[in-house]
Amino acid sequence: MNVIPFINTWPYEKLFNDIYFQNCPFCVEENVLTNIKKSEYERAREGIKTVVIMPCCRGKLTILEADDDYFWTDKRLRKD
């Protein structure tokens, strides 16, 4: 498998079973509560592709992997 570049990552916060983004990677809305279920989160942690539709702007985020701090995705989310 190819290495995922860091520009394809986005930080998240987990509070109990809720996943939050400080800012949406698409519309920059602040404090976004995602609709990721616990089972979907666990699948992402196992490296199973998981799709998340952002509730603020309907942007599509395809998570390829997840670690304790970042979602690793299939598209560039950060600026250089």
C-alpha cells in the first residue's frame, strides 16, 4: 500500500463516542459534530475505508485510516 501524505490528514477530537472537527476541511465551519458511529470509527481504526458526509456542508470525506489524532484520507485537505 502507498504511504498517505500528511497533506491528506485532518485532526479530530473524540469525546466519549462523539467525533468532532475543530473546523470542517471543506467549509471551515467551527466545532463540527460528525455523524460517525462507533462501529464506523472502529473500522477506520482498522484501516477499512469509511465515508463520512459532513453535516455542515455535505462534503464527502473518505477515511482510509485513523490514528489517535488524525484521519488519513484519499484527498488533499491541507494547504502547503
